[in-house]
Amino acid sequence: MSFKYRALSLACFAAMGMATTAHSAEVLGSVLEVYGTLYPELNNTSYSDSVAGNALSTMNAGKLTPGVSAAATKVSKNQINWSQSYIGVKGQKSFGEVTVGYDFQGVLTPNKTLDSSIDNLASGSKNAVQPLFGDTRDAFISIGHKVLGTVSLGQMDTAYKEYGDRVRMMGVSSSNFTSTSGVLSGVGWKGATGAGTTSFNTRVGNQMRWESASMGGLQAIVSYRGDPNKTATQDQSLNAMGLRWTDGTYYVSAQQETHKDAHAFSGTALTALSATTVYNLGTARSKDTASRVTFGYKSGPLQLAADFATLKYTEEASAAGKFSSYKTDTYQVSADYAIGAEWNVAANYASGAAGTCTLLGGSACSTIGQGGTLTSLGAKFNYDKNISLFGMYGLNKSNSSASFASSLTGANTKNIGLGVLIKF
């Protein structure tokens, strides 16, 4: 059998989780490794009724009828959820003290392979099929030096995301309902049409990142994404930085991330804003900042972590009575405990405060009913280091003016998931 067919066979076995080597299949030594994490689950999601008659905060203005909340019908659904299951290829090669590497991860979306919507049928595309790899996680190259550190270019976690949230539930929390990022690094209100993300826990493309070499367990990291369409009045760039120290048992870090001109609240749709009394013009400058400290502890079978963050969203108000700022504090605690080689139990809790807001000119700005919590519990049975079965429960509680895990303002969201975890 020729080399290319042997390599292809190994890659296929690894993609199906059948490789005999744990965590990766080395096709070309360190130059090409195929690896992945798959965690499909049967997921039941239910949304409670939204409570009618609660006063709405100023942060809802323009998105909902001002005054009080309206009732919404309870919803329950079952689905197969693949979350951020992915298959990746990576590799590296050293030249003395310099190492050049790459990493690419494709997200599996097998539950979205057929699109028979009216739009596609009308255009004659009766079987519009989405690719199996419907999204990309990491996709970057890196150049590292033993003394000068490592520079990475492409799509990857920012410095803020990389150094925080140290205990991610059982290795299946990414984009899953047990992920605390929506509460810890986001808010319960939605911006206007054309608004940028309110979250600070996202993977970012077109990014440059530098991380220092470790010196006595201490490392620094800086990441930056520029705006290729920057003008004299708008610059939608992003920058983040972090500092961490660990001795293998204890971990502590501090991170900060800043989004410029993301328009997280007012958005950029000028016609949609003209009738409101709170939203600014879409050309207003904005600056959103998240600051976070993270603590971790790992000893034997026990892992503990805690994060504390402050999120602040500011805009250049265009007139009196227009939105100027919103600030809130959030935190999370998480734990994982291995009961022998076969069982893991885990839990996390995240909370976001209602926060405070200001309007230009001193007009009253209310955050009543903002904020919420997430409580998650999980257990995992490990057949070996490659294959596990897991079960999880999560409850998102949104306060009366917030909507963290559903589009229903003030509704709670309950999730139950049973799945299989395969690592190779």
C-alpha cells in the first residue's frame, strides 16, 4: 500500500474515533497529527412561562414595548446536539530554537445537512446541503522561540479567553448548555439591529497573538485584531492581554479585553433607531471592556476554580437622554472530582448582577430585572481515556428583564443532556 493511502487510512480511523493512540494519530510524526473531541448528546430543553406584568429595564428599550413584560408560552423540545464537536489537524517542526506550527479545527454539524426552506426551494435548490464541517474553531499558524515566546496568526481564543475559566465541565461544556460564558462574560440584554457581540468569551479571526515563554511559571499574553475598514470615525478593533502564574497546583491570572466601536447596545441600523429615545446614532463611538481575575487549584482528583469579572459598555451619547454606559459584575465557581479512574462528578455556578446604567444628561436609567444565574451538575463514566458516557443538568435563571439562554424575556431555561464523549 502506498504511503498516501496509509496516511489516508489512519486519518479516517482517527476521524471516527478508532485510532489506538490516545488523543491523536501521528500520520507524519509531529508534522501532521489528526485529533478530535466528539460529544453528541440527546438534549431536552424547556423554557418556563415568562411572567407578565414585571417592569422592564431601560436596557430593553426599543426591543420590547416599554412598560411591563408580556406573557410567553412555555416551550419544550428534544434534539441531538453536537455542540462544538470537532476534528482537527495540527503539526510542528523545529529548527534549532525556533518551532513553526499550525492548528486547524473543523466543527461537526451533522444535524444541519439538509435545508429545504422556502427560500431555497424557490431558488431551485431543493437539496441545499450544508458541509459536514459547518464552522471553524481554531485555524492559525505559529512561530515560537524558546526565549522570545510564540507569535500566532489566524483564528483562535483571545488572551482574555485563553487565561480564564480553568475548569470546563467534563470537557464537553464548549457551546453546551453548561458553559458559563454567557453569564460570566456576557449580559442579559440584547442590542439593537446591527449591534456587535456583548460577549467577551469568543474565538476571534484575523488575530495576532503573542505569548511569552514561561519563566518560573509566569507567562504574559497579548492579542490584537485590527479593523481593515478603519476610518477616521470608526475603528472596530479588539485587543486583549493577560498575565498568569502557576506551579501546577495553584493558578492565578488577570485578563482584560477591549472592543472598540462594536455598538453592542445601539447597533448600526440608523432607521431602526430614529424612533427611540435611548439608542444613539449608529455612527457613535463605543468602547466595551471586560476585566477578570481567575483562580485555580488542582491536586490529585480535585479541581477547583473561580472567576470574578467586571463588564462595562460605553457609548458616545448623541443627545441628552441617550444611552451612555452599562456596568455589571459577574462571577463563577466550578469544581470537578474524579472518583477513581471510572467516575467524574462536576458542578458550576455563575451569577451576573443587574448592574447600573447611565443616560446622558442625568435622566433616570433603570436596570431592574437584569442579571441571572446558571447552575449546572454533571457526571461522567469513563470506559477508558478515550470513551466516556456523561449526563448533565443545567438551569439558567433569567431575572424579569433578562434573557440569557432563550429569546423569552424573564423565562428560565432547563436542560438535560445524555451523551457520549470520544477523544482521539
